[in-house]
Amino acid sequence: MMTQIYFLCTGNACRSQMAEGFAKKILGNDWRVASAGVEVHGLNPLAVKVMAEKGIDISQQTSKLIDPDYLLHSDLVVTLCGDARDRCPVTPPTVKKKHWPLPDPALAAGSEQDRIVVFRKVRDQIEQQIIDLAKVGNL
């Protein structure tokens, strides 16, 4: 039986996309992995860039709205921002929820180099969270 995980954030542009990329690599084939948003903002090119630095290509992932059916059948739902946590549709008690309150790197200001630094920081936090999840081996 595969464990199904769903990563949610506001626009499915950065954080949840990076989480999906790491989860597919780190958690392996025993997990069904997807990400979505309460809105669709499009895949952020800086998220693609910083994930490529880790050898993970997320360029083919797309920005998606929450799929109620996938949500209801998930074993674990991870919200990556307060907005997704507050606006996430109600799930049955069988669905475990985790909240990883990470800053939105898309809001970073300054030059592209300044923004990349913020993206890398958030990326590395997400990677650590997924590694910790894999260590636990369960939910």
C-alpha cells in the first residue's frame, strides 16, 4: 500500500513545488507525491533554478489547484504556509496534517542574486523537513 502525500501552499509556485521535487527523490517509489495550491500562480523560475542546483529537475511540474479527490485519499497533507492551512478544504480524520510554516520566497525583494539566496534558504529547509519525514518512515 503506497503512502500518499500532498503538499499545499497558496499558489503552487515555489514551496510546494520544491517539496514535491524533494519528496519524489528522497521518499522514493513507496510514496505517491503531489502538490497543489489554493490558487494557481504558475511555476516560479527561481524555484526551478535552485532545485536544479540540487540535481532535481522540477521544470516539467505544473501549478495545480487542490484536487478534492486526491486530498481526501491522502495519508498526509503538508501545508507550507498559513494561507493554505487556513483555506485548505476540510479533510476526514483519517488524513494526517502537518504544517511547515515557511516564508514565501516569491516575496523576496532585491536583485535576482538577493532573491536566489532566499530561495536557497527555503529550499534547504524543505529538504531537511523531507529528510526528517523519511527518517521517521511513517507519518
